[in-house]
Amino acid sequence: MKHYDCKYYLNTDVFKGMCKRDKRIIKADDAACEHFKNARKCKYCSNFSLTSDELGTCMNKYDAFPEMNAVTCNDFK
């Protein structure tokens, strides 16, 4: 797991971001720390099915990207 997959990661640019827990600057693609919690992304949802390397479907109805944030999705499981 990488920092950019953590719910505590706040990106500030393409390469780095900030940890919401301790406010330190971290690189996006460095290995996650012991406080890692999955962010609400489509790739972690049970309704998501991967159809190719960069694309999938949500509930077999809608196109969705694996890295898409699902913070406002009511069907996220």
C-alpha cells in the first residue's frame, strides 16, 4: 500500500501530500505507515469490478475508474 491509498493522505501536488494525522509532508508513492486506513476509492468497494487495467464498472451499470474517490457515494461497501 502507498500513501495515496490512505484516507489520511491529502495531496498537495502530483508528487507529494500531507498526512492529515500529523501534518507532515510525505511522498505520494512511498510505502504506507502503520496508521494506514483504506481511502474510499472505487477499487476498494465491493460493487466495483475491474474490466481492464484502467477501467471498471460500478454495480455492473456504470463505468468507473479504480482510483476514483467515492467519498460521496451512497453505495460504497
